Amino acid sequence: MNMTQWTSFLGYCLILNYAILIIWFLAFVFIKNFIKKLHLQWFKLSDTQFDTIHYSAMAVYKILILVFNLVPYIALKLL
């Protein structure tokens, strides 16, 4: 693979991963009760724990997107 292909690949990965993050956030905002009811079948969580886990996971996922997709994409674009 050459640099153009890697740049294109990382661009598509970036778009896909941000789409997943946005869908996750929107699902959490609009169907939070359904998601919570689904999780409560397996785990005993308070409202605070449930929110903390999801927002923390979203933050970690966003950081991973930045580190593994956006930064390499920008670096390849600058070359």
C-alpha cells in the first residue's frame, strides 16, 4: 500500500468510527431507558454508575479514535 491508500483508508476509518460514536451518543440520549433496562438484566447498576460507565467508555473510545485514526491521518496528509 502506498501513502495515498493509507491516507484514504484512515479517512474512511475515521468517518466510520465517529459515526459509531455519534450513534452511540444519540442512542444513549434518546433510548437511555431501554439501554438501561437491557443492562440491568445482567448487572446491578445505579443511575450514576450507569451514566459514568457509558460516558467514560465514550471518552476512551473518542481518545482511541484520535490517537489511532485522526493523528496518523493528519501526519500522512502533511507528508
